[in-house]
Amino acid sequence: MNDAGLLIKIKEAVYSGNLQEIRNIATEQEVQLIPGPKILEALTSGMGMAGTDLYKNLKSVPEFLFSVDTFREIVRICNLKGKSCGDNNKTVLIGVAEGEVHDLGKNIVGAVLEASGFNVIDMECSKTRDMMLDEIGNLKPELLALSAMMSTCIPAVKDTVLWVNRMYPQVKVIVGGAAIDPDLAAAVGAHGYAENANGAVNEANRLLGL
């Protein structure tokens, strides 16, 4: 099978959350010859389709989580980490705004950033402003990625970004999620905005000069 056919199979396997299919694909010798960025593009395309279906209620949360697991599996099998932009040794602290209960988007962005060569530290559950500031002080990341799906969390995003900029001006901040658009990202003082996982990688590279 040619590269284009394999990439389509990868995208479809991730979209459908077919772990066995992705494992079969990953054992094909031709896959090892495809550049990492092309595989990552197919993976994120499949995840994007799965995410769209989730938000349209065409795919259930368990089905979506199968897609996330399938994405991570081929990254692991094909050792994709760092192949798209090199192991850059830059640390990204990623989390959701205080009061936010949705973290699926954050998990996708974290997985793609990790596959793209970043050292990703996931704060996992929602954190208060002061907890995030403590994490930054302890872990010293170059970048903070913050997600908000609910508009009620915007004040917390604004407050967190304000204090990160005051206390740690060397740390760049990217925000994203359904509740945020580019204008709002600028209004809360963020350095960058990402609509999706690919956008997060591009913004991270831009802000950190990679």
C-alpha cells in the first residue's frame, strides 16, 4: 500500500477508535518510512473528526475516548515523540481553568504537543489561580496552555493570565477552548490562541521561537 493509503487508514482507525487496526497498521514496514509529521497530521485529522462528532452528539464520550487511546497507541508504537519538530526540551504546563469540568480537548492538545517533541506536564484536574502559580514556580515551564469550554470560566482565565504575566513574565500563555476566540484571548492578556491541537503546536513553536 502506498503512503497516501496508509495515512488514510491511520486517520480512519483513529477516528473510529480501532486499537487493533492501528496496531496492525503500525507493524507494516511502509509505515516506518513515512515521515513523522505526515503521520501526526493524519492522527490529528482523525482526532479532529472524532472531536467534531462528539460536540455534535454523533459520537459518545466512551467512543471518543477510544479515539484518544488509539491516537496515543500509534504515537507509542511508532515512537513519534519529537519527530515532527525535534526533541526541543521545552516544557508545557497544560490544564483547564478553575471551575472547568471538561478536559477532553485539553487531553488531545497535550497528546499532540507531546508527540511534537514538548515535555508536557498535565495538571489534570481544575486548579485555582494560586495553585497554577505554585505549579509554575515549582516546574518552571516555558509555556502555559489553558483551556476553557464554559463561558463561566472566563473570569478565572483572565485572572490567572494576569497573575502569570505579573509573576512569571518569561512564561508564554496559550488559551483555547469553545468559550474562547482570538479576540477574547487577546483581551485576557494571553500571548497566543489555539483553536485546535494543530494550532496549539504552531502557536507553541511560534512563541518559543522553534
